[in-house]
Amino acid sequence: MTILDIRDLTIRTAGGRVLVDGLSLSLAPGQRLGLIGESGSGKSLTSLAVLGLLPEGMAASGSVELAGTQVVGASERRLAKVRGRDAAIVFQEPLTALDPLMRAGRQIAEPLRRRGLSGTELRRAVLAALERVLLPEPERIARAFPHEMSGGQRQRVALAMALACEPKLLIADEPTTALDVTVQAELLDLLDALVREREMAVLFVSHDLAVVAKVADRVLVLKDGRAVEEGDVRDIVTAPREPYTRALVASARQLESALDRRSGR
Amino acid sequence: MTPVLELDRVSFAYRGSAAPVVEDVSLTVADGQSLALVGESGAGKTTLLRLLLGLTRPTSGTVRFGGDELRLGDRELMRRFRRGVQCVFQDPYSSLDPRRRIGSIVAEPLRSLGLETRHTAGPRVAAALERVGLPADAAERYPHEFSGGQRQRVAIARATVCEPRVLLADEPVSALDVTTRVAVVELLNELKREQGLTLVMVSHDLSVVASLCERTAVLENGRVVEEGDTARVLGAPAHPYTTRLVESVPRLPGPRD
């Protein structure tokens, strides 16, 4: 059984430029796949295409099957049923992902309300969602506006929103890139624990191999819209086969070894 | 020996704000001892850099260059200072004027310092571009023709064209992809070695710090909580905050055990 089955996905601009080229991947329940690439590799576009969220003027062809629904060419009505329930997404920058004029509690309530919750039941579900992402004082956070929270708190709220409807697949697009390193470490641990206990499938998009390795079991390396190499995280970072992957790993290792040398580890 | 740059009990607070952004910071930068300023967002790293550049005046305390107090009114001193201390910023897309050719961008410090004119700057601009590994015809082209990594090389060429003693850099490689990042780190190391350049670098990336700086100062809430040899600070941190920073760095997994 697969949750996500992407076959021969191609994404073009209106001008006909190919940004993602014949990409195929699949995810079973509980599997965690990292999508690795540098800027312009098409990793974010791929994650947006899964939810039918491609920017205006870009067209997808091929097949994206999400929990049995064909996303490519689907109507907005059809997509609205899939988003949040089958798959939800957490973006890089929580400040732009959250509505600045809406209190955190109301933002989390929105997807829950669409699932038919209301009144006390809804309020309880919102607080439970905030507790789940280990936010201190959930009542206070529920009443707070995004600008009243720190970056890490905002990203936890965004994560709470994504998890609110218990999606089968969580897509995380550079979810910790805008955060400080200590906050990043906490959020990665939290994300890892939450998806493990729910056996949720994860598509984790990042440019940082070490970050991906903390959450994903498998990685797919993308370059200029094409899949370069796919495999177990450990195999890829210890024995990359393709020259491009080798260059990526070597760069990451080179920086890391400077730290090891200086810190005597 | 007199330090090149010195912060002596410097504090800075925005007008009308009670809490200082930088509080009672004393740091020295000696020739050949590159210094990293490390800390998280809001720790005051960038404010310290602005103080060192003379772009922000301290609320109290003194900033010195070569032993002399930085006074914006002292034109002779400020001229020496601008020649001796140059800077590179984080974002190579916003730090270069899109409407000027690379040659004119890189020549700017030479012209504004009165070292060369538009007509005589050519050879030094060419040398600076060559040092950072850009082709000679780059001078004729515009910033949009270059990738992020190449643009950062242009910014470094501009900052080093007048052969300064100190290069202040605010997150110089954090906007770059990892392969490009390694190449720019190598370039900065080369400039340190061959031009005798001393770096003062703000960075949140400890592996970049370890690659480039002999000394490290850790900032938390506007105060220096720890300072010393990079190897000592990162290898045997004395402050719990430093320990937390070092332990939070995500690591590549090793071979299967």
C-alpha cells in the first residue's frame, strides 16, 4: 500500500521551461523520505505539486496519487477534501505561513471546524493540538497573535495546524531553516517523535543533509529537477554513488570536519 | 602590540528603549587572529558588527581602531579606518547595485577613498577579481549574470580591492548552497593566508566558524558569555549556553554500527 505515488512528474513554466523532469517516488505509511537538493533543484515545487499548490502559470503533468486521489488536474473542490486530511504541509517561514491578523487558536481551529468540530469540543481539540507540540501555556498561545510569539513557537503552531486533522502524510519544506540551531534541534526531535508515534509518512524537503538525516530513513537527491540518486540515508551519506551526491556529501563533511578538528571530537 | 580593532566596555541601546542590545562588551581583534561572533538571533551580533564598522555609535564605551578612538568627525582617521576595515554582507543579491557593471562596483572603494580614478582603477580591479577566482571579463558584466556564489565573490573583491587589514563579514556564506559555501570558505582562508587579512565574522554556523576563525566570542542577550581560542571554546565550552550551541549542531550519521 502506498500513500503517495508520484510517477513521471514533470513541472513546466508557462514559457515551457522544465523545472521538474520525470520524477517518480513513492511513500508507504510510516515511511520517511528526505528530498535533498540545492537551490533550483525543484524540491519545493515537487512538495507543492503533491497538494496541488503549484504557483500560477506552472503546469504539472504525469501522475501524483495521494491516498488514492489523482492530484494532477484535480478540481479545487476535490483538492480541498485531500488537503489537511490526507496530507498537510509545514513551510520554511512560519511568519508568512500564519495569518498575522488571526490569533493562533483560531488558525488551528480552522481545519478542525471543517472536520465538523464546534463549541467546547473544538476548543478542547485546539488546546490538545497546542499541547501536542509541547507549547508551554497553551491557553496563552491560543490567544496570541503570530507577532507575539518567537520563531520557534510560531513553527510549533504551524506544526500543530498541520497535525490537527491527523493527516496520513506530513510534508515539511525546510521547516527549521529559519530557526536558530538550538531551536532547530528541539523542533526536529519533536517532529520525529510526533510522526513516529502516529506512524505518519513524511516527505521532508531540505538542502541540509544532516538535518534530513535526523528525520528521514530514505533520501532522494535532486539536481536541476531530476532524481540523481535514491537510497537509505546512511548509505547515501557514507557511500554516495553518483558524482553529484559525492560532491554534496564531501562539502558537508568538509565543514563538519573543521568543527571536529577544532572541538576535538 | 596594539590591536587593530577594540571594543572597550561598549554598550548600545536604542533610544527610548530600556533594555540594551549590547551590554558592557570588551573585545579585541589582533592582526592575524580572526574573530567569530557567535550567538542566536537577537543576541546582538549584528549590532556589534555595526559598532565595529562605525555605523552605530555606542551609548557608552569606546571603539578603537589602531589604538585611536573612532570619531566620525575626524576625517583623516575615518579615511584611514575606511581603508583598513571593509565589509561583506550576507545577501549577495541585495548588496550589489544591479545597474552597475562589476568593474565599477569593485572600483568603488578605490574611487571613494581617492586612491584611483575611474580611468586608472582597471589594473587593481582586475587583480582583485582574479584573486577571488572570477574571469577577467567579469568586469564588463552585470550582477544578474552571476550566480549567488559568484556574486559573493564580487562582494569580496570589492571589499578587498583596497587591501584592508580587516574584513568584517556578516554571515558571509549562510545564503549559499553547501558546495558553493565550501568554495567561498576556501577563498576567505586563502585571502587570510596570502593577503594577511584578519576576519571578524558574525555567524550562527559553528562549522564555518571553526573553518575560518582562530578566536570565538559567544554572545547571549547582548553580553559576551565566553571568549577564547576557537578550539577551546568549541572543544571545552565553559558556559552552558556554548555547550548547548555545540550540541545542537546536526551531524551527518556515521557508518552503520
